[in-house]
Amino acid sequence: MNTANYLTIISFVAVALILVIIVAIIGYLYMVDRTQKEHPVLRNYPMIGRVRYFLESIGPELRQYLFNNNNEGKPFSRNDYEHIVRSAKYKRDVIGYGSQRDFEEKGFYVRNSMFPKITEELKMDQDTKVLTNRYILLKEPLFTPREEKWEEHQSSAYLLHDEDAVVIGENTKQPFRLKGLVGMSAMSYGSLGNHAITALSEGLGIAKGTWMNTGEGGIAPYHLKSDVDIIMQIGPGLFGVRDTEGNFDWDELKAKSEIPQVKAFEIKLAQGAKTRGGHIDAEKVTKEIAEIRKVEPYKSIDSPNRFREFGDFASLFDFIERIREHTGKPVGMKIVIGSSDEAEELAHYMKESGKGPDFITVDGGEGGTGASYQELADSVGLPIKAALPLVDSALRRYGVRERVKLIASGKLFSPDRVAIALAMGADLVNIARAFMITVGCIQALQCHSNSCPVGVATSDPHLQNGLVIEEKKYRVANYLITLRKGLFRISAAAGLDSPIHFERKHVVFKDEKGSVMPLDDIYKSIIQKANEESTGN
């Protein structure tokens, strides 16, 4: 037998063997599907039914990339997502051919001035510069990767003028002074991996004038990778400031307060995405995370619904006073508002007691980092544009607004959204998911599973390798700088020399019929109604 015949026989046998194996696998799967009792589709349509489950599993990706239009995606539309990525990657935020907003729908609009401010009239820090790296798009062909150039770029930091700096806790021993109006909202190490936290810390440090909130997971070494200011959050689980028995450890609190980057503390009563205690799955509780949080490794963590240390405003404010006295630094609280009654009670007690927080973070129900429960995320707690004015109005009504700074959070990822929040009463703004996008988040919706495909919301070392800190830190800085630049730009359009001057009169609300009502008028009616209810008229 010659070599050619021999090879032909071997090829025939190999093909036959492969076919036998394929038939055997199909037969096995057919019998498994036909005899299983869990899925009727598979039982009635063996094998073919598997196509249904395959398409169901890739449905989110199909909708995100193929079927949703640019304004439909949730929680962030394609336009929203690309706005963030474009700012972070290219340090640009221009669009072509006009807005894709549906102007027939109701919504808020910033009032433009007939005589806007020109660049030279803007009151901001003209001296502080920032050096980052950005991409320059050279060519974007259809079937091959885009061609880009990586270059250094220096720009203004777009910080507030020294005279306009926002001061938290003016009467504390160590007030917290800020020249940037936007910072990073609470995101814990554990919920995010060390690569993500490091990139965020270093990027925010590059941008200057901002802060990062640790989340309730405590201070990790990765938060301290730069000199960025830190607000340490303390949740009901007391992570990072608890002893081995789970009780509050005042010595540990003192030690944390002596870290130079730590400028303030925040008591977390609730979070917009989950108006309950936090949760982290067992596989994400590594030995390092357990050590930082003072818990057992590889066991699921559930933070209680509320603090055991207090149960009303009197005991809460006493707790805040004690932390402030113990650390010498400002102390705030993070809340989710469910009604005007809660805002009224808070403001009333601040007035009656003379006590209270140095800042209040009002978190809207549309927030969403980390894992939560759908019924809480969807239906418990008001969104930021409803909650923020209620708190601001109540504090003003009781004459305590000047004692406290308000920080707003809830999808405030663009300059116009920040400007509207400032007009509604915020002094500062927190951002979370937009910063996640700057370090690579693709909205895979896997934050709760430890299988984030881009290494952001995971502790898996292999997946985290995909997040290159040296590249992503510049995206963080670029996004924030571009956002601050846009905020000054929209201030100028409104006739203001600085975004700190936004008030209710600078925003209007348009309904579906085209009727326009100034924001100031809307909240005057709210205040009047609240006054009538409080006096019994």
C-alpha cells in the first residue's frame, strides 16, 4: 500500500471517528434534555431548545450593541456611555449634527443669558495646570482597528478660584477645603478590584482638587496610591473601624483620622442603589479584604440595615458629635430621601438641637454601583431631582442651610446634569458609575458575580490583568478635567462667572405641551404647601 492510500484511509477513519463522537454527544444531550424535569422547553424540544437559552443569555449584549437605539439603553444609553468614554479617552466632548435628545419630552433646561460670559471673565484658578496623556484619533476604518496616537497633553485643571473654594466643616479643627465641585462617590475596595481603585486614586490625584469616597469597605492601601483627598465612609457594618467582636473601635477610628489624605468621615445611613446594608459575596472576600474590613475571609458579608449605635436623630447626632470631637475632622451623613416628612424632621432637629452633620450626601434612587436587590433599586427612595430640592428647601426653611454642605449623587455624569443639581441646591456632586466607565466598565451588568469581564468589579487576579492602571488613570483624569471644563462653559452660557453661582432661577422645567416653569416657582409652591401642612392650614 502506497503512502497516498495509507493517508486516505487514516483520514477516512478520523472523519468517521469525529462523526461518531458528534452523534454520540448529540444523542447524549438529547436523552438528557428529554428526561430532565426542570425545563419544559428542553423536554419537549431536545437540543433545539438550547438555542433559546443561548439567545436569552446573549440578549443583553444583542440589545446593547445591535437593537437599542442610541438613547434607549439602561442604566446608561449608548450616547451617555460614549460621552463619558470620549471625554476620558480623547479629552474631547464635542458632537456633530446636533442633539439626539427628544425635545418633545418633559425635562429640565439651563437658562441661557443674552449676554454670556466670555473666557476672560470666568473666575477660576488660572495657574494650576495638569499634564495627562490622551489619544488622538488618526483613522477609523471599517474593518480594521482604529489608528490612534498616544500623546502628552497639558491643560488647565479648571478648578475654582481660591476665593470660591467650598469649605466643609468650617468650625472643625481641620476643615476640608475643596476647589473642585465634583468627586468620586462611595465605591468600596472589594466591590471594585485593586486595579480599579488604584487607577481611580492615581487619576483623581492627577486631576487635582477632588476627592474619593472609600465606600463602607474601609481604607485600602490602593486608596492611598496618590495624594488625593479621601472621605472615609463608615457603614452599619463598621468595616475598618470595628474590633474582632464587631463593635465600634474608637482607637481604630483615631488611627484612620491620622492618615494625611483622610479629610472627613461619612456615616452611611442608606445608598440609592440599596436602601439597606451592603452585601459582598464570599468569593470576593479575599484574605486582604477581610483584613481591611476586620471580618472572616471567604464568607459573605451583609452589613445591617442600620447602625446599632443609634436609632433616632438624637442618638445619631450625638454619634456624629463624638466622631467629630475624637478626630477633629468634618463628619457627614449619607441619606436616601423617601418623602418631604423625612427632610422636615431632619432640618427641625438640626435647628432644635444645634447639632448635626457638616455635610449631607443626598443619594438618588437611580444610583447603582455594586450588588443590590431589584425591588429596592427600582422602587425605594426618590431620584435625585426630587430628593435634593426637598432637603435643600427644608434646611432653608428651618434656617440651618448655611451650617451644612449638600453633596448630590445619582447619574450626574455630564456638565449640564451637574449644573442642574447645583441649581437645585447642591454644593458638590458625587459620581460613581461614570468613573467606573473611565477605567473600562462596559455595562456587562456582572458587578454582583465577581466575573466582571474587564476587571473592574472583581477580585479575580486574571480578570484584573485586563485593566492596565498606567493607561486607565489618565482616562480618569481626562474625564474629570473635561467635565469641569464643561461646567465652566455652561456657567458662562448662563451668564455666570463660576458654577458656584447656579441657583434655581437659572433652570426651567418644560412639560410635554411646551409650557415652561422656572425651577424657583416650582419649589416656592412646594415650600408654601409644606408651610401650610406644618401650621395645619
